[in-house]
Amino acid sequence: MGVKAMLHSYERSALIGNSESWVSLWTHSFPEVEVLIPAEQIQARVAELGAEIAHDYSAENPPLLVGVLKGSLVFLADLMRAIPLPVQYDFVAISSYGAQTEHTGQVRLLKDLDSQIEGCHVLVVEDILDTGLTLHYLLELLRTRHPASLRICTLLRKPERHLVEIPVDYCGFVIPNQFVVGYGLDYNGRYRNLPFIGVLRTTNLEPK
Ligand code: PRP
């Protein structure tokens, strides 16, 4: 069945979530991407992380989720709905890679938080911890603002690539040293909307 026919059948039957036809629709639409972590597995892990976070904080002291744009957007959107506490969220934007796949070593704040964080329980939400340079920079910056606590939640981490040690409190998956896309992660701005994490079937990419 072609993608258009599958899309039609998908619309007609109003299938949602992780049904077989929903998964096929996505994998057929992006044949160049090999699935590494299926959507269903991500959703299950996000639910676990949400429960763990809800257990560690309280309704009186909920976390302020700080997402690092743009990659963390999808993860943060799902994660906050898995935390049954009155959380708030805010974003920073940090540039480190430009359009390249390899870290430049340069880290720059492009957008600061809208809110004050002094006395707040800050939980930084990242899509991936690679070299660690982005989080190292962000943690140093946020510490100067005296939050009541400062923790890290990352969906993915690649230990083989770490250049600095970052104390991670919550981690979704440890992955091998491969260039991954999907669920917020991009290659030249594309693939962020994939509901799964995948690896591009191209061999000349540097791992990220
Ligand atoms: C990616 C990712 C992390 C950072 C991790 O962001 O979202 O923020 O790299 O890499 P590091 O541990 O080596 O510092 P990127 O700069 O690609 O921007 P994006 O989130 O807009 O895709």
C-alpha cells in the first residue's frame, strides 16, 4: 500500500497511538530512517520518568521544567503530561552546533528564561546529552541564579561522547555512538516530528 492510501486508511479509521498501521505509516514515510527506539517504548519510558519525578517532588514544591530549545520540545511536551503535579515550564535556546553534525565547542545563549528561578526547584529537560558542553554551560549559568534545587532529566545520553561529567538525575535511554534523529532531534532541521528515535541510513554522518 502506498503512503497516500495508508494515510487515507489512517484518517478513515481514526487510528491513533501505536497501532500497527500507525507505525507503518511513519516508517514507510521515512524509509531512510532505521528505527532505534520505537514510539511505544519512548512513551512507556516517559510515563516511568514522569512517575519518578512526581514521586521526588510534591504539589507544594513542584519543579519548573526548563527545556533547551529546540530539541527538547517534544520530550518536554510529553513529559510534563506524565507528571501529575502543578509544574510550570520555560525555555532557553542555546547554540552549539549550527547546521553541522559535529560539536563546534562554542556554546552561546540565544534565548534566556522568561522567569526568575531564585528559590525554585529547577528541572532541566534535554533531549540528548552528548559531549555535555551544552548542559555544563547551562548549569553554570543557572547556579548563579540560586535555585532551591537544580536537577537534570535527559531522554538520551551517549556516554562514549561525554567530554565533561554532568550529574544526570533522570535518564530515558543510554544509546550507542550513532547520529540519531526523531522525537525532537534533527538533521539540518528535519526529522524532529518523528514519533520514534532513529538512525539515518547514511554512512558519512559524524555521530552527534
Ligand atoms: C543538541 C541537543 C542538546 C545538545 C547536546 O542541540 O538538543 O541541546 O545538542 O549536545 P552536547 O551534549 O554535545 O552539548 P543542538 O545544538 O543540536 O540544537 P537543537 O536542540 O536546536 O537541535
